[in-house]
Amino acid sequence: MELDFSVVIEYFPRLLTGTWMTIKLVLLSIVLGAIVALPIALARISKNWFISGVPFAFIFFFRGTPLLVQIFLVYYGASQFEAVRESFLWPMLREPFWCAIIAFTLNTSAYTAEIFRGAIQAIPEGEVEACKVMGMTKMQMYHRILLPRAFGIVLPAYGNEIILMLKASALASTITLLDLTGMARTIIARTYTPIEIFLAAGAIYLVISIFVIYIFRLIEKRQNRYLGTLSIKVPDKG
Amino acid sequence: MLDLHGFGDQLLQGAGITIQLALCSLVVGLILGLLGASAKLSHIKPLQWIANFYTTIIRGVPELLTVLIIYFGATTVLMAIAGVFGYEEYIEIGPFAAGVTALGLTFGAYATEVFRGALQAIPKGQHEAAIALGMHPRRKFFRIILPQVWRVALPGIGNLFLVLLKDTALVSVVGLEDIMRKANVAVSNTKEPFLFYLVAAFMYLALTIVSMVVVHYLEKRASRGLTRG
Amino acid sequence: MNLKKLAISSAVLLTAAASSLSVNAADTVRIATEGAWAPFNYIDDNGKPQGFDVDIAWALCEKMEADCKVVTQDWDGLIPGLKVRKFDAIIASMSITEERLRQVDFTNKYYSGGLRYLAPKGKEFDLEKLDGKVIGAQRATLAAQYLEDNLADTATLKFYDTQDSVYLDLVAGRLDIVLSDELPTYDWLKTSGNGDAFEFKGNSFKKEDEIGIAVRKGDDLKEKFNKALDEIIADGTYQKINAKYFPFSIY
């Protein structure tokens, strides 16, 4: 069997249309996911079992089951019920785009909440005490010290989460969305050239994730510039 | 008892396939991870390039695409390679083999980073002490280095296994009869998507819990040399 | 850590993995079907493929005195899978089209199809003008291709991995109207319990649609299948299978 990459050139504009859909899905779920994640993370830190129990179960469910199952539950599972179909939510649940956004947002918020929790808990107790000694109010403390610090700590893990989300967004193709993978599969239905088109789609994903990594390196550098020019030396082996 | 319309047995069979797939991919992934880490830490530049190329590609492409590309592409590639050696018979790569390859490659790419960190965490003195005791490099690696790498890497590897377990669901797309596909078949026969996808979700959750218990036990075992006073 | 034990269990697992990567015996004919296109092909609750296509496949194998294996594969992977030799023939209610003939060879027809619209009862459609409607079909089918060629600019088209998902979404109300092959939909209306809420709209068209068995280009399996096909039609086996699923001839 011979490979024929001319189909990639012919269908490249359609792959780009799919890419745009992928980018919309990822951006929207990441932003919404972060918004949902913050209260979950704060509740999860609570020592009161009544407050931390629900977020614990939420995080456990969404991190312990495949995203593919979650998408199918939202898209096909929910629409099975009359009550859902007649509720005010239906105009939204009717659209595969919003079903994907709901599943992705819930999924990524479970992971992001754990990242936030880790970051908040990673700030040394001494810094909080130092703020109090300086006579800062709680607002000032969060605004000036804790949140910027947590932001710096969160960055690498959060960058990773965005790339994981980008890759996970390929599952949108299973509920009729024409994202990059969905578009690739639709093109293949016409051309019967799976290897060529899938490789091309893979290359586009790769370019996007390399771009995300690059952006996060830049932000990290900026964010941690107070560490000065002092570079952390990793000793050479051997 | 839940009424699963007679699909309970099918789902359990699917769980068996899911577990087999996860364990086989784990073995392949661990080997690739150790090789990748060794390559990244070696002094030979081309080895470093290959390892970097491997981890960058795999970590930047969706697992679903990796599964699809290997399922449709690997036969062509393998047969081309076999053809070079004069072997012309057809080589079959079924959904299971494609799944093990794709998930093993993915696991290996992430495990490379975990093992690299663990290898670097072993103090130089340990190497020196082993050499001073006259150990052969291979003996040093298996007796001194690997057990410690194992201990340091375990939490990371455990997390990766949980990810792997969930990624197995993707292989259903190329026809593997795992939990997910059995659930799909049950849905198309009974028109009860909510019930069967929820049951599938809880089966994965149960597997996750079992894996967490095993990883916890292994972690305790691996660090018993440290905690004993 | 007991490394020896780990090494041994790894070796066992690897052997298991390797054995799934088998060299196929040359004389087995592997026939692929979809398994989600009732009553032509579907998976029963024992996990076995069943249906008209599968019955035809076994009947042909018997006449050819061939050792056969029926495997399932998602619809949009069928032709790509045939081309990379994952199996030797497709008996999955596949229409003989010009585009497919560029990729594979087809035997003579083993039944005839036709497309027809399906929608909820009580809703009226002007089938000549479906502007702005949400229309569903299965990806990579004749119906999908027809919609793409004729309505891509005026209506919203949604393509699914399986026909079952198309039905699910029609019942859920995400689709206004569905275009699919007439015969499986006829069966769905009769057996799924949705017959009182949905109905065909308009007459069937594309009646010239012929369903054949796909084989790789130049494969002599084609002639063997054609011969066996003539035989089962001549000796009444075909008619028996036909009667099991439809009260009228679908040839």
C-alpha cells in the first residue's frame, strides 16, 4: 500500500476548520474549568468533613473514570430522560458543542482543583506568618503574597493540564462534533486514506502543544523573575 | 440487584479484557520508560535526540489519534520491514496488539520523565560505593540502583497507571471488546444509555480503587528499608 | 522488591501480548461486518454478530467450502481495514458506489437498497426544501454522501459513528429529520417500540442502490463469492434467509 500525501494538501483547509473548533473547545473548557475549580479546591482544603466530602467525591469520580464515558453520559445518557428534554437546560444539552463543553469543564475542573489545592498548601507557613507580622489584612495577604505565589507554583502543572485537555478534546469527535479529529474522520470517509490524514492531524496537534509549552515557558520566566539571575544549577552526571 | 438486561456477563468479560490490556501496556510502558530515561541520561547525543523526539511526539498527540494511527498504519509499516527480510506473509495487528502498542508507547513517554527524575535522585556516592565494593556494572544496576529508582518512581508510576487504565477505553474505538464497547453494544440493544454508561463508569472506578490499594501496598513495601529504625 | 518475580510475570504478560500479534493462516477467509445495523448485522447479547449479512456470509462460506471467520469493525474503518488486509471481505450492507469502486472491488449485488427520510409523526416537511433543518445520518454512508453533495450549504448536517446513535438522537429530539437506508429503518420502526411516534416521509429514492460484497482489488475471492451467490439464490437458501427478516423480497 502506498501513501499519497496529496490528499493532505487538498483537504488542508478543512483540517484547519477542525483545528479552530478544537481551539474553541479547549479554550472555553479551560477557562470555565478554572472558574469551577477554585471553589472546589477551597472546599476540599476544609477540615470540616461535611464541606470537603462533596468535592472529594466529585474529584474522585471525574478523575477515576474515562472521559469517554463522561461524554457519553452527558450526551446520550442525559437525553434519555423526558424530564431533561423538557427542562430549561435542553436548549443547551441539545447541542453537542455544549455537551462537550460540560463534560470537558467538569473533567478538567476536577484535575485543576487538585492542582490549586497542591499550590495553596505548598506555600510555607512562614510566609503567612510573615504577612501577619507585617500587619497585612487578609485581603492584602492574598492579593499581594499568596495568590501570586500560588500562581507561580501552579504554572507548570497548569500548562500540562492544558495540553492534556487539548489531547482529550479529540473525544469530541465521538459525539458528532467536527473538531480536528472529527474532521479527519469525515475526510477519511471520503478519501479512504486513514494513515495520511491521521498523521497530518497528529502533526497539527503537535504544533499546538509545542506552542502552548513555549507560551508557558515565557510566562514562567516572567512570573519567577523575582528569583533573579540566580539560576538553579543541575549538576551534571558522572 | 441491578437489572442489566442480561448484559452483566458481557460487561464482566469486557472488564477482563480491560485489565489484560492495562497490564500488558504497563509492562511495555515500563520497559520503554526505563530505556527512554537511560537514553536521555546517556552521553551519546543521538540516543538523547531519539528519546527527546519520542517523548515530544507522543506527549503532543492525542491518545485517540495514536491508537487510530497504529491500528491502521502499523500493519503497513511492519509488513514493509518484514518484506526487507524476505518475509511476505500477512502480519495481523488486531485491536488488542494495536492497543498495547499505542498505550505502551504513551505510558513509556511519560514514564521516561518519572524514571529520569528517579535516576537523578540517587546520590553519586551510591554509585561510587558500589564500584568500590567491586560490583559489576550490571550487578550494581540491578542490586543497588533499580530498587531505589523503583521506590522513588513508584508514586509517579502509580499515577500514570491510573491514567493508563482510563485510556484503555479509547481502544474500544478500533473494536476491542472492552468495558466501553460492551457498554455500547448493550446501549444499542436496550436503548438505555444512562444506565449502561453509568455502570461502565463505576466499573472503571472500582478498577481505579483496586489499583490505588495495590500501589499503596507496593509503596509501603518498597520503602520498608527506610522506615525500619 | 522481588525483581525475579517481576521479571517472570512481565515475561508472561509480554508473551500474551505477542501472541495476539499473530500471523494469519492463509486459507481462512476473514469477513468483516459492522455489528450496528440491525437487522442486517448486529451483536446479540452473547456478543456474537447476527443478522441478514451474517447469515448470508455463512451460507456463502458453506458453498465455497471455505474456513471463515466473521469479525466486527466500526463502519468508517471497514474499507481502510480491508485495504490494509485486516480482513478479506466486507459483508456489511455496503452500497456499490463509484467512489468505493476506486478503492475496492465489489461482487454482484446480494440485495437492493434505497434511501428514505424518517421523522416524527405529525411534522410536515417539504422534502425538496430542507433549508435550516438539522439532518442526521451515519458517517461514510450513501445517505451521508447524498446529504453532503446536495444539502451541505442549506441545512445543518450531523454525522454519527453508528446508525444506533442516529436513532438515539432522533428520539432525543436533537434531529429534525434523518436520512438512511429504507430497509433497516423499516425494521427499526417495526421492532424498536418507536413505530407509533415516527414514520417515513416521502418515497424512497436512489432505488438503483445495489448492495455488494467488497473485496480487495484484483482478489479472486470476488469470483468465488459470485459463484456461491448464484448457488444460494438458485437453491432457495437466499429466499429462506430473506424471509427470516422481511416479508417481501429485497433482492
